[in-house]
Amino acid sequence: MANSAQARKRARQAITCRAHNFSLRSELRTAIKRVRQAIAAGDKAAAQAVFSSSVSVIDSIADKKIIHKNKAARHKSRLSAAIKAL
């Protein structure tokens, strides 16, 4: 356990930061899941609409460095390809 005051404060901050990052990562997974469900339903227009809103979520989380920018690009690319394949 942390011994100095500075280390105790950093430990408290790390807990808060981890919880925040966890919620953002959950938001990312939900956004991707919503697009996949729209693709599974087979409605291309609805899938495109959900995809456009999910792209902003994916980009914002990548900008905050919760996930790597290449991982964000990979998710967007694969979802876009799946929508085009409908």
C-alpha cells in the first residue's frame, strides 16, 4: 500500500480514473453492439443511421486514448464493410 501522501493521492485518483475509463469502454462496446444489431435486423438505412452516430462515439473514445486509434479505425472499417455488404 502507498506510504507517502502523494502516493495515497495517486492511488485515489487511479481508482476514479479507472472507473471513468471503464464506463467509456462500456459505452464503446454498446455503440458497436447497436450497429451489429441493426445489421442483423437487415435494415440498411437504420444500420447506416446508427453507424453514423456510433462513429462519433468511437472517435471520441480513441481521442481520449481509452483505445488505440488503429483499433477505432478497424472497428469503423469492419462495421462499414458489414453495412455495405447488406
